[in-house]
Amino acid sequence: MGWLSNLKGRLSGDKAPKFSTTGSPDPKFLGDFMVYQFLGDHFGLKEEQFQQYASELPAELKGLTKLWTLFYLSWLFKLYAASKYGQEFSHQLLTQAEDRFKKAESLQEGAEGLASAVTFWFGRLDDSTSHVGTKVEGTEVPFEVFAAMYGT
């Protein structure tokens, strides 16, 4: 009966999956994931949350809040991937995302120009980070101010 006890011990042991990742994930997969989050799941944010974020903004800016939140969260996702896996990985991720955004443009009404907008604004946000730490009269200027200036 020793073999039965041994088998029972193996089957009833720790049920947590035991695996570890080796290397980096597929950048194309993460590019697809980022596009899905932008267009579909919205990084888990609900419509009520977007409305709450915009509640104190002027009426003419409220409509843009959701779009800009998604741009910003997508850019942070790209930054995290670049910091963890390197610039080449990030470039591959963005190339895949751009291809998927272009496909979405042809499939979804109202999505025209999305791929070029993402490319443009990611570049502006990247450029604005070079000014992190800039102070005016002793107060640090948020990098978003520079992103807005570069975008015009």
C-alpha cells in the first residue's frame, strides 16, 4: 500500500501552478494586448470612472478625457515594457500595435487616424520626459506641460 500513499500524496499536494518565465514575452503579443486594452477593456476602467475624472473639467475637455486617459495608460504600458525588456522590444511592441491600430481603422467607424495619433503622441510624451526636473521659480514643472507644448 506504500505506492498508494505515495500517489495520494502527489495528487493532494500543493495545487498552485509551478512555473517560471524565462526570457521576455513576445513583443507582438504585448502590442496586441495594448491595443485590446485601448479599444476594448480600457485597462479595467469603467465609464463612471472616466466621468468622475472629468467632473471638474470644462465641458469642452470632458469628451477628451477618456481618449487621453487611454493614450496615457498605453504610453505607460509601453514605458514599462521598455524599462523591463529594452528599447528594441519596445520598438517591436509599438510596430505591432501600430499595425493593429491601422487594422482597427479599417474595421471600426470613427477610428480613422488612430495609428498615426498614437505614434505622434507617444513621440511627444517620450520627448517631454527629457524635461523631467525642470524648475520654474523653484517649482518643478510637470512633464505633461512639455508634452502639451510639443503637441501644438
